[in-house]
Amino acid sequence: AQAVFKQADLANKHIVITAGPTQEAIDPVRYLSNHSSGKMGFSLAAAAAERGAQVTLIAGPVNLPTPAGVQRLDIRSAEQLLKTSLDCISSCDIFIATAAVADYRPAEAAEQKIKKDGSGSELSLTLIENPDILATVAKHSDRPKTVIGFAAETQQAEQYAQQKLKRKNLDAVVANDVSRQDIGFGADNNEIIWVTQSGSEPFGPATKHDVSHFILDHINTLIH
Ligand code: CTP
Ligand code: CA
């Protein structure tokens, strides 16, 4: 089945979307990261562009083509993602955070490749917490009118999403269960719950394309 035609109901809106994983350097050749494919964020970017929005996609390292009509800015670390997001904030109407940001990074990245000493002894890495890009944007004095987060959970998705909605000052949270192989990281399908202060609505399982349009339909309702 092909997508139904959508009118340009997001014309004149600047939508900024974060997507993919971040990579946090351990040394020049190693990093900490996660299994995010970036597919959900790239699909949302494509769908928003189809609906006439001006789309900026801030992408971590992923293996995906840039959707037609989308401006793409590549980043690697959470700190770069924060800086690039703040650079976009003043012109942004709708901010959507789909990125799987590494919650922690090595306290310092070694300047040279770390060598093993061969004795079989342990190596410890000290990790420090990364900035929360979504919460920073949502609590900023220049806050975009609409700020949407995702919540990747392995249990009690709806309850945790409600907590994130309040804690991060969001307009809505898209919750999904990443413990499920069929709909989680890297999958082409997704099953989500749209969570706002006034209630929640499940959607799917459906393709990420259809999930994207469901989310944009609801964002449209929020802004009108
Ligand atoms: N997020 C972010 N910056 C971070 C961590 C998360 O912008 N440093 C955003 C994600 O892009 C997502 C939302 O916050 O939209 C929720 O991410 P998630 O990992 O589910 O929540 P956390 O707040 O990191 O809490 P936890 O991982 O402990 O559940
Ligand atoms: Ca997290």
C-alpha cells in the first residue's frame, strides 16, 4: 500500500529532528554508543518534508540516505548534538527528539590509543552524565512552541513516558518498547503510544512511515 496524499499542512513550519545514536570517544579509535539505527527520525523527517515543512535533521552516525528536501547536519557526540540543536533553536517551531543519546560519556577521552598491559588486570572507565538535549531545549528561554520527546522503555512504557513528559517540560512523548525485536531498534515497523498531559493513544504496529504521519497528525492538532 502506498501513502495517502497529505496536504502541505506543515508549510511555514520549521521542524528540527534529532536522530540516530551518539558516539562518545574513549580514545582516538574507540567509542561508547548504542544500537539506534536512526530509522524513526529519518522517517519523521521525510514525512514532515512531504507535508511541506522546512526540516532540519540533526543526525548521529547512521547508514541512511538523507530524505528529499531535508537539511541534514551530522554530529557525533552528545555535546555536539546539544550545540547544533541550540544553534537551530531560534528559528524552530517544532523540536522532535528521536536521538538515542548516550546517557554517559568517558570523563576524558584519551589523546592516544589506550594500550593493554597484557597482565589480565581490569581496566576501569569513569563515565560522567551527558547533557540532556531535549530537556535543555524544552526549558530554554527561546523554547520552540512545540517540543516532543521519545521514550525508549523495556517495561511500563506509558508510566515512564508520563514521568518524562513532566520532568522535561514536553508537549508530548512518543513511548515505545525497545525490548521487542519486531518493533525496536533497527526494525522497519513500530508500535507506539502517544502520551500527553490529557491522555494517551496507542498506534500500530505499523510501518515507521505510517507512525510518522500519525505523530505529525497529532502534532498538527496540538498546534492548532
Ligand atoms: N534525550 C536527550 N538527551 C539525552 C538523553 C535523552 O535529548 N542526554 C532525549 C531522547 O532523544 C528522547 C528522550 O530524551 O527523546 C528520552 O530519552 P530516554 O533515553 O528514553 O530517557 P532518559 O531521560 O535518558 O532516561 P532513561 O534513559 O534513564 O530512561
Ligand atoms: Ca537515556
